[in-house]
Amino acid sequence: MAGDFCDTLDKAAEDERESTLRRTLIHAIDTQGYLDADVAQEAVVAAALVATQCLDGEPVNPHFGPDQPLPELSTDLRELAVQALDRVLGEPSELAQLWGEANKVGTWRTNLSRL
């Protein structure tokens, strides 16, 4: 799923990449009820990509991130990224449920909080 989302970003024109990230974050934020794992995973990837441009942000792993560089992103995406991550971590969220079933929810939450 993360690779698919990065492929989508790579296929988008440079001036469309930010709007692709924005739409992905907003989709997760605005989802009412059960948050599907696919939507949540894309939101996590989008948030991680936004975080790379923050002060002290970790660079994208070249094996897992998009091949094409991202443009300088608007800083308002940072708040959307936080809101999307809050939604992914909240209930009802299939991704949170799956990590809980794997008994790795603590590590997962810690990693997401670093973003």
C-alpha cells in the first residue's frame, strides 16, 4: 500500500503532488465511522512525507519513498498530518486494530508519535 501511494505521487505532475498529499490526509480525517486500513496506511505515508520537511525531520528512505522529489510543501499540511495520524490512532480504525492483534500496537504508536 505504501509503495502504491508513492507510485501515485511519482506519476502525478510536480504541481499536483502537494494536493495529492492534502487529499489523502483529508480523506482520513473526514472518514466517519470505521477507518479502512488502506485509507489509514496512505494517510500514514502522507504524514511521514510531510514530516520529512519539518525541522529535524527524518529523510525519506530511498527504498520505500517516492522516486521523484517532493516540492517544498505548505506548512499547513503539518496540522493536517497530525489530525490524520490522530484519526488513524483512534477508534474505530482497522489499522490500529490490526496492530493490536499483532501485539505490536505500542511500538507502532511510538513510531507514529515520532512523526
